[in-house]
Amino acid sequence: MRVLLTRGHRNAGLWLTRWLGAAGHEVTVADSRALAFGLTSRHAHAFEWLPEPTVPDYADRLLALVRRLRPDVLIAGSDAAAASPRREELARETAVLMPHADAYRALLDKPTAYELCARFEIGHPRVLGTDLQSVMRHLPVYRNGSPLAVIKPRRDVGGGEGVLFLTKREELEDAWQGRSEAFGPLMATEYVKGPVDAQCAVQLLFDQNSELIEFFVLQKLRQWPPGSGITVAARSVRDLSLIPPLVPLFQHLRWQGPVEVELKRDAERGDWQVLEINPRFSGTLALSLMAGVDLPASVVAASLGESRPRAIEPYYPGDLHYWNPFPWTRGVLRDLRRRDSFRQGLRELSMPLLRRPVGNPYSIADPSALIGKVGFQVTEALRRRFPPRGRG
């Protein structure tokens, strides 16, 4: 099977490439990010360059690439929202599992996503406002040591980028102005109390009829940056009670393909609150794969119209562990430097040896991707550290 995979040089994309290539598919990787030295995964058949999904004609570029390569299946990564306006044309050229653009618009705009949650009686943080004046009116005066509010971009930019935990009321105006200049329209919500391990991420996959065909739940153990960043340590759990309340929302949207829902149990009320809905493959995809939840194979089959609903019953093991080693190491080193978290950091030093976590995208078994990705990361770090000087 000839598969075109977009955003294939991101962490989730590398895992998809390896999994599909090892299964015998001919995988062509497309991305705006070329790995160093022209390298790519040994499981990739070829690499094609595509621009960033933010460029206005991205969907046109992708459609032209599909018409040139004629893949049997297109699997879109985090660019699926940008490609969705041309969904009907893409579906005439190849098999693809992708919802309509209006479904993406509903989920990518956080206030709209929370409104949908309220309609289906799914818990979520109270929205304090989407403009400065509204937030100032609804901002609590005191939260007993917790942040007064969480300010975030209305549209997710990934990795917790742009999220601010507001602790002082007098800092609101400056914080709002600075964040809006950097990230565009904002919103503010109440802060949901609880530690990082009070959070779970639910990975779901829906077929062409918006029937649930795969699911997986993990518990977060560590994030980087702390509080709002990416998941860098987690474990598989079988708390499947989180799944049924979510399904009607996605069936209402006629959702097709992968989606991840991040929830947190409120330490005060005890109920689960939806923090984020990410309409894409999760960066923690490796953990579900190692647990036996074969999302790549299911996506290929469902794209071709070959799927059946899966009963919401336990079928994968719990207590398997995940890590992303580089940001995990930064988090542990941060704990070791702080008196209040030194013991926790010391305990976690043994995790890679005792838990045998999966998820490392820098795999020795895939040396070309390892060298190319490390080279790319070093180059990017140097560019950030020493930005090129402008010419007079």
C-alpha cells in the first residue's frame, strides 16, 4: 500500500512512519521540516517538501502533491485542519480519513469547543471572557494560593505555548496585551486545581461513519514546561469511564480520524474537566502502539472503508510507561535544583531503568532518522541562540 504521510518528521510522524513501513507499506513522508544531511527514516520510501500549514495555499499544494504521487492512502498529521477545506477533492484522488473543515473550526477555537462540551454535559473550566473587559469583571479576587485564571490563545499553538497562569490581578492588563500581540485572540478560564498526575489524555479514532473504532487512555506524570507543556512522562491506564461521555460530541461533529482529549480531575469538586481537544495524533502515540492499540493500521483500514466499531471494554495493558527523554531530563534536573522537589527528582532518576519506558523518537534502530533529527535540533538551537544578523 502506498501511503503519503504529512508532518512525518515530527515525533508522532516518525512513529507512524516506522510502524507503517515495518508493516510493509510504502511510506512517502511530506513535511516542511527536512532532517539534517537529507536523511529520513529507514522506513520511509521518499521525502517530499511541503510548506508550513499556515501558508494560504497549503491545501492547494497538498492536493497537487497527491495528484502527482497518486498514493493509495493519505494520512494527514497536524496539518489536517489546513487541508480540510479541500477534503472533497482530496477524497476523489485518494483514500483519506478526515472530517469537514467546520468540525476543525469548532474544535480549534477553544470557546466554541467549551460551548460544545456544555451542550453535551461534559465538564470544562468556566470561561471568564474572551476580551480584557469581560475578564476583569469575572476575575476572582482570591483563589487560596492557586492562580486566579489561565490565559491562553483561543486557537491552540501546541506545546502549551502562550499559556499564562495569572497570579496577581494587577498584572492582568499587561499580560493580556503582551500575550495578544504575540499570539492573537485570547481567552481566560478558571484554574482547575490539582497536580499533574490528576490529568489524563484520551486518544480516540473514528471511522467514516463517525463510529468509535479505537481508544486509549493515559495518565500524565510529568510535563515540560511544568503546568502547561507537552507530556514527557505518562503511564497507560484503563479508566474507560472517561470515554462514553465524549463520544456523542464527536458524532455530532461527524468526526473522522484521530483526536485527543485532555482532562483533569478538579481537586475541589472531584469531577473531570476537559482542558484541551487536539484534533490530531497525539505526541504520545508510541505508548498506545506499545500497548497494542494499532492506530496506524486502523487509520489505513478506515480510510479504505474497512472498519467496525469497537466496544468500550479493556483490551490493552495498564501501567506501561512513556517518556520523551530530553524534556524529561530537563524536568528532573529542575527538580533536583529545587529544595521543595529534590526528593521527587531523585526518585524519578531510576524511572528509565525500572519502568523501561517507550516513546523515545531518537531510536538507534532507525539510525538515519536519529542522526538527521539530532542534527536538525542542533541547527535549530544554534539559530535560536545566534539569530542571523540583518543586512544594512
